Amino acid sequence: MADITQLILDDHETFRREFAALDGTDEPEQLHEIWEHLGALLETHAAAEEAIFYPQLLRRGDDPEAETLDAIGDHNEIRDGVREAGRYPVGSPPWWDAVRKTRGANSEHMAEEEDDALPDFRRNTPLSVRVDLGHQFLKFKTDHPDARGLDTRDKDPHGYVGAVQARISPGGESGSLGIGSLKGR
Ligand SMILES: [Fe+2]
Ligand SMILES: [Fe+2]
């Protein structure tokens, strides 16, 4: 069953496992292989949440605005960390610094999603909708293997929330971001 909140938790578990795997080796080739997958998944996961999860949280949650503003700011920090790591040779001291920074930002962010945003969404969204969204989340990930074709630039949190709210307000355009297809359920 592809409940989107479960799929998000599954990715979080992969993040924890792969950051831990980096601790287990100083072999550059292995580090490179793990980081290539982990860095791309961090980017794809954030983009998929922004395309599919947070627009729906903003429609349905109890305190969605604060949670979303926080999340987009955190995603920017995570993206900054991945980008910074990309500037240095894998395994070098500045690369490790960037990876540690990314890991810290991501750990803090996952805790917030797991303690606030995901419970809020589960409480306010029927399982059938969570499963539909789960399918969209999976499709987004298969459409962007290795983060290909993604816009990984930072997003202005207020600009993001404002754009989604304009689309979901009565009379607003609701065709993109996967919102329109779920209207009225
Ligand atoms: Fe997440
Ligand atoms: Fe997130």
C-alpha cells in the first residue's frame, strides 16, 4: 500500500541508513557510490514533497502554513549542503564538513516532518487519498532518476506557500502541482 506518509518515512529510513554507511568506510570509491545515490535521493525527495505532499498539506492540515514554511527553509539548507559537497573531492575534509552539515540539517528536518507535518496530514486525510498521492510520489521519483531534470535551486518559502495558496483558493488555478485531480474528495 503506497500511503504517501509511509513512502516519506521509507525514504527517511534510507537517508539514515546511507549516512550511517558513509561512516563505515573511507574508501573513496565506496564513499562516491553511496553519496551519489544519497545526494540525488535527498534532492528528489525534497522536490517530490514540494510537488505533491506540501500542496496537499496546505489544503488539509491543522497548522500547515508554519509547517510548510519551515520545511521549505529546511529543504534549502539540505540542498545547499548537497551542492557544497559537490564542490569538493569525495572523502576530502571540506567534503566531509559539507556532508556533516547536510546530515545535521536533514536529521532535524526529518524529526519535524515525522513529529508534526506527517501526523497532521494523517489526521486530516483519508487513506484512499494518501494512497493516490503515494502513487504520484512514486511516479515523480521514477520520472526523475538520479534527480535528473529537477529544478534543485532554493525556493523562497513565502513565495512557495503563496503560489500554492493562490492555486487552491476558490477560483484559483488548480491544474498543476497535482492538486486539481484531488479536488472535492
Ligand atoms: Fe521528508
Ligand atoms: Fe522534507
